[in-house]
Amino acid sequence: MNKDSLVTATAIGLALQLAMVVAGHYVSSIKDGFAIGGMLISLVAGLLYARKALGSWSDALIGGAIAGGVCALIGIAAAFLLNDVLAMILVMGTLASAVTGLVGGAIGKLIR
């Protein structure tokens, strides 16, 4: 696993997640799209990892899942601390985002 690529992809995903959470805290229409938006951001994080890492299929899938899951976990935790989501979303949203990060990793590997 390429540590630099993982950190970069996760950091970009996290910045996007936090921007969405902060905006959603103040704009209800953005808050209504947290689930779709968050998973889309995790997909992008996974895709970025696979494109930057240039590793094997398993590396792209695992790295994409980690990048997508970690950035979502922190973003969801921020939304929870702002009382914008329920605690169970920490688990469900992180798992869903890890899967979409894995899909992003696969897409990144395919289009390389």
C-alpha cells in the first residue's frame, strides 16, 4: 500500500467531507444530501488513491476502501458532534462509504 497516496486521497476526501458537513449544518438542502454526497466524496477518494498509487488490484481496492471509509468516518463524526446526524450513522455511513471508496478504487484502476 502506498502511504503517500493514501494520505493524499484521504486528506482530499476529508476536506470535501468537512466542507459538506459545515455547509449542511447551515443549509438544510445540503444536509438532506449528506448520504449521497458523502458516498460520492468517498468514491472520489478511492478513485484518487487508485490513480495515484499505481498498485495492484488488491492495493487499489483496499486503499480505496480505507481512504473512503476514513474520510467519511471523520466527516460523519463532525456531523454527529454538530447534532446533524444520529450516532448509528457513524457505523452505517462509514461502512457504506468504505464500499463506495472500494468502488472508486476499482474505477480508478480501470481507467488508468
